[in-house]
Amino acid sequence: MIKAILTNKQLESLRHLSIFKYLTISQFINLGVQKHRSHTQTMLSELVKFNFVDAITFGSIPKQGRLEYVYCLKKKGAAILENSFGINKENILYPKSNSYFKAEYFHRIATLNAHISFYLWANKNDKEIIFFNRDFDMLGNTRKTKGKPLQSMNRIYLDDSAYIIPDFACMFRSNSKKVLFLGEITCGHDTKLIIEKLKNHLYVLQNGLAKSKYEHDKGHYITWVFERKGAMNSVMKRMREESIFSGTERFFRNCSGG
């Protein structure tokens, strides 16, 4: 009965939500689900009406206008994918509670955009994505009395107490080779903060902490996504001036296309 109600585009939308957990209308269009915003909105409105999908609203911001709705699967939508289409529930991402905070809106949208770009690149180039974990993907339990407390899947300990949480961690397979990336999304222009984060990432790389966490026998790549090219240039200039980064310049890759 459910299959008869839903169109192929709606089923495709549910599947994309199971992969990315949260998506805006613009992101559905970037994924190729629909070409037109109005058609996408109508399609998603029906899924919300069926109680398969939730639409999270964030109001407006002065001078920027209304923020896009963010859509996510609900339990009923996840059950369709699991029961009717044989998708393992472990591979279906949907929020058990709404913890998508407005203060993180732009950063999370940027992280999702990076995930989508990687997903499209991998599909186009026949790469197998083993995992792509975001900083807001969690492990554990919200109740401290039940097992391990809730924490980001990306947490990497530097010592017994200090740790970093990369904005994304991903691994893909190219032919028989596994490749590991840790990445950060920078929406501002705080060079000092970025440099301190980079020092922690360098420590993780030099001490094989990511290799240990992800049971990966090779080193990993550090990927930094900048909102502004000027911020990227400032950070690269500062890295050349800091002795701790001496010898790493030959590994720099500017992928801005500019």
C-alpha cells in the first residue's frame, strides 16, 4: 500500500534522507532529486503530511531573510525503507530527537554540502564510500545511567582527557586502496583558532591516532573547507611562518579552483 502511494522521486528522497540525515530543498535539488524548487517543496510537503518526514523550521535572520527548512526522516519513514525495501536499519540515519540547534545552522548546512559534494564525486568516479561521519553523528546514550554517554562519533583523544572532534571523517575505497580523510569546515576568518586546530590535527597525524581509531594501516589526509578564499590564504601564509609546520608545505593542495 505504501509503495503505491509514494512516487519514485519521493522514495529517492527518503533514501537520500537516510544517508544524509538532514537536507534542505536546495540540497535535494543539488542531489538531482528534482530540478525545480516548487516541485521539490510539493513533494516534500506530501511526505510531511504522510508523517514520513519532519520539516524543522528556524524562522528568519535580519538582512538574510527566512532560513530554509531542514527535512529529516521520522520513524515511520525509516520503517518504510527498512521493511519495504530491505535497507538495514543500521544504514538509516534519522534523529531520535530534534537536537538540530539554530546556533549551528550555517555550519551544519556547510558540513552537509561537503558531504553531498563528496557523495556526488564518489558516485561519478566509481569510488566506494565506506563511511562519512559528521560531528553531529553520535554514539552512546543520552542517559548517563545507560551505558556510554552520548558523544560524537568523530571524537579522537589526544591524551586521557583532551580530544578533537573533526567536522567530518570519511573513508573510501579506490580500487583496493582505502583512503582516510579528517576534515574541518570554516565559516569565519579566525586564523588563530584555525592554526590551533591544525596543530591538533598535525599531532593526530604524527602520532597515528586516526590510524588507531579507524584501524587504518596508512596515514590520513587533512581536508579544510573554507567559506572564503581570503581566509584560506591567510591560514596558509601563517602555516609557512610557524616552525611546527616546517616541512609540511610540500603536502599543501589548494583545491579552490582559483
